[in-house]
Amino acid sequence: MQKGTSMLTPDIILQTVISGILMGCIYALVAVGLCLIWGLMEIVNFAHGEMLMLAMFTSFWAFALYHIDPLLSLPLCMIILFLIGVAVYFIVIRKLLKATFLAQILATFGLGIFLRYLAQFMWSPDFRVIKNPILSGNIGIGGIFVGIPQLVASICCIITFVLLYWFINKTEVGFALLATSEDREAANLMGINSHKMFALGWGIGAACLGVAGALMSNFYYIFPEVGFSFSLIAYVAVALGGFGSIPGSFIAGIIIGVVEFVTGLLIAPAFKYAFVFIIYLLVVFIRPQGLWGRY
Amino acid sequence: MGGKSKNWIWLVVVFIILMIYPIIFTKPFPRHLLIMIFLYGSMGLAWNIIGGYAGQISLGHAIFFGTGAYTSTLMLMKLGISPWLGMLAGGAVSIGIAFIIGYPCFKLAGHYFAIATIAIGEIAMVCMLNWDWAGSAVGLTLPILPEGFINMEFHTTKAPYYYIAFGFLIVAVLITYGVDRSKLGYYFKAIKGDLDGARSLGINTGRYKFYALALSAFLTSICGSFYAQYVLFIDPDSTFPLILSIILCLVATLGGVGTVWGPVIGAAILIPISEFTRIQFGGGGKGTDLIIYGFLIMIISIYQPFGVIGLAKRFKKKESP
């Protein structure tokens, strides 16, 4: 990525765009959990990145202590994160349902700080990597090289995404979730327990992070503050796609990935996140409700 | 009327206690603690004008703090201009930035506004980290100048800083009080309560939101300049971080959003907690203080969403039905 502009060939640009798309799929999966929670109960989870960090550490410890490869510990990671999500709902969020927007922001932000420094306290702020996972190395197709972990991660993300979409739009429980997000009171009258639905929403949102975290632990540094940049990107992806729109946040995730990689190549790696935020601002200034927003 | 004159007596008593406080407590720490309370109280009040009265939740107020700190410091270091003038210049730059931010962002509602301000704050952070002329990530160490009021540097005692910060707090309280009682304050509250209603009554909502943000930015920026002169070292991580914006929001929320005394009370509660946990548990780089801090933020927001003032009001209502 540090190649100068003199080396700019179509191959390198294509390579960068593809890397951006692969990363974008992961951003999309991180964002969709946030999006689901927002759509359901209009709360922005400012501890989202920290939950992703917990997922990555789950995967790391499964590897370090029991030698389970991240690919195999993925279901475990999903289940643990699901439980964390449900627990967070019952311990923290349930008390905030009728609170002000400000209280919701601060409470979830406080939760994020708590989790981040708890992780630092227990596991030290060191950067860790998983050595020699099953998924490693590169694959080359016509001069374009793609990291296998990244490729598998993005494919798994797309699969998860499709499953989630199917679950929400085609199953009975999904209908109940949709109904609760449309109108909580009416759903209650129809015999849907909205607390159960909210808890389920938090569980599923966190389980998405479990998948993303397990896949990312193959090729990303694992450290307590890893969540911070991801949570910012996730908020931006959700707001860019439009709060509450699941396909919107998917496409926004990919846009962000591409923008990040391409500006990192063409302009300067140090400014890549700044450009992501600038693109976001430009979009919301033109379309204040985001690309596919309902409101 | 009896209640009102009683309040005045209390204010005068508190004022006198705070005036003689540095004479009683001569050690640096008690003074530092109060200086921090004054500083965060003033910034909480500043945030309160846009976030509390006008209801626009800004999570990017660190930009104004950083702008103030950097403008006065750079003017001092590169041009040798007194920090007092630099402070005003920083305020002016912040108002300019407030305009640039406000013009597009005020079209956004609720969460979109909050996240846009986070995004802008992060853009500013990235720019400052890479701006070599302004010290980039290394930061700026202020030159040690002869002690004195004009240089706003005092090396032997913290007492002058104490009185300057106290003065800022009083000014911030008076400005908030003025806003609270004036037409401006009613416009702000109308915008917060019902944007479309306010618009239909002929309030130019965009303009009044900008007034609120500009006033808020100016006050925050002044605090930033003061901070630079007090600590004598600034870097992007200490002057532009998201957590600073969140703390300002928290200070106001803890005391009571949209009230004159709320942010002051909030700062008086939160800052001692954060300073003491930092001293008790901050050693060893394990971040134990921040675990406690995060936990407290969470608990306070869950159980006290309307702040101490809201709690007091509820208590009063129960007593006299």
C-alpha cells in the first residue's frame, strides 16, 4: 500500500479496490449488528467496538489456551457473543428504554470504556496475533493477490448477511422482530413479548460481531483498544446506509472499505479514516437520512 | 420571595468560601482539584448551551477545546503574542469553525447530528496528528516565560490559575444565566422542544442554532487556551479526543441538562471522583481508574438520567404535593 504514485498501474488500483471490498464486507457485518439494534429500539450502541474486541479475544484465547483454530472456534465465538449481547440488554439497556437519547449515549459509552479497560486490566494492552492459523497465505488470480484469510472472512460475512436477511424477512421470529420494530405497543398486543424480542435483537447483533471478530482474528492485531476505530466506522456505516436499513448498512460498509483503501493508496495512509468520514459527511449533507434511511 | 433571598445568601457564602479556599489549602493538589472542577464546570456550561438548551447533542466539542489550546499556543510560540490575546483569537477561530460545522450539520436530526459531530472530531484529530507545523503527534511544549499575569504562566504557585479559572466559571455561569432568562434562551428551548413548531412561529432555527453553537464554541475554546497555559504541554491526544467531548456531555447530564447550575454541580461531583480514582488506582498503567470511571458513567446514566437537579426537583414535588 505504500507504493508511490509513480507505481500506479491499473493492476494496483484493481488490487486496492478488491482489498477494500473484502474489508468492507467485514465492516458491513460489524455495522449490521448496530443497525439491527437501532432498527429495533432506536438505541445506538456505543459499546459496539468493545463487543467486537471481546469476540476477537474469545477467538484468541480459544487458540492460545486450547489450540482451537479461529475457524473452528467461530460457532463458540458466536454463542458467547450472543450471550454477552443478551446479558448487556438485561443488565444495562432494559433500564434505558424510556430514558433520553443523551442517557442512552452515555450509558453505552460508559459500558464501552468499562469493557475496554477491563480487557486491558485482565489481558494487558499488548498487541497479539494468532500464529499459523489454518487460513493463511495468499491466492493469486490473474496478477491480483488476495489474502486467503481476508477472502474467507468476506465470504463468511456475506453468507452470515444473507442468513440474517433471510431470518428477519422469512421466518416467524423474524416477523416478530420486524413487528416490534414497527410498533412496539401493537406487537405487545399481538402477544409478542417485546423484551424477548429486544434481547434477541441484542443477541443477534452481538453474534454478528462474534462472526466478524473470529474471522478477523486470523489477520488482525488483537488488543483492547482495537474496537475503537471499528466502532466509529460502524456508526458511520449505519448512518451512511440510513439508520435501520440492513441492506443500506451492507452497501455502506463496502463503500467505506473501498474509500479507505483507495484514498490510503492515492493520497496518504494516515488520512484514510479522515476520508471515510468526509465521504460520510458529504452523503449526509446531501441526503440527511442516509442512503436508504427510513426517516 | 423568601426562598430567593435564601438562595442569594447561599451563593454569597459559597463564593466567599471559594475565594478564601487557596489561602486555607496551600498544597498543590487541593488547588488543582478545584481548578479542574472550574475548568470542566465552565466547559460543561458551554456544552449545555448547545446540547442542553438548544437540544443539539454535540459529541465533537473537543474540536473547540483543541482549537483554543492550539491557537493560543501557536500564536505564543511562533509570534510571541500574549496568551490572553491568543485566547480571544482562538475563540474567534472556534466561532469560524462552529459556522463551518453548523452550516451543514444543523440540517441533520438527532443521531445523525451526533454522529456527524463525532466524524468531524475524528477528522480534526487525524489532521492535527499529521500537521507537522503544529507539532503533529509529538505535541507542543510551551516555552517557559517569566511568571506573570500577561504571560499567564505561574511556576511557583497555582493560586493565580485558581482565580483565573474561578473567574471563567463565574463568567460562564453569568452567560448561561443571561441566556436562560433572555429571549434567546426561549428560542433555544423552543428549538429543542419542537423544531417545526419553532420554525412555524417564525424563529429562524438555523440562525439560532448557530448562535448557540458559536457561544458554546467560544467558551469551550477559552477553556482550551487556559488548559494549555496551565499544563504547558499540549498534543492531539490530550486536546482533541472523543472522550473529552463525552465528558463535557456527561458533566452537564450528571448535574442536569438545560439548567444554569447543573453542569457546575456535575463537575463538582464527577471531577473529584475521576481525580481520586486516578490517584488511587491510576498507577501501573493498568487503567483500573478507567474501569471504575466507565462503570460510574454507566450507572449514573442508567439511574440518574435527569441529573442531580432533576432528582432534587422530584424530591421537592414529593414533599409538597
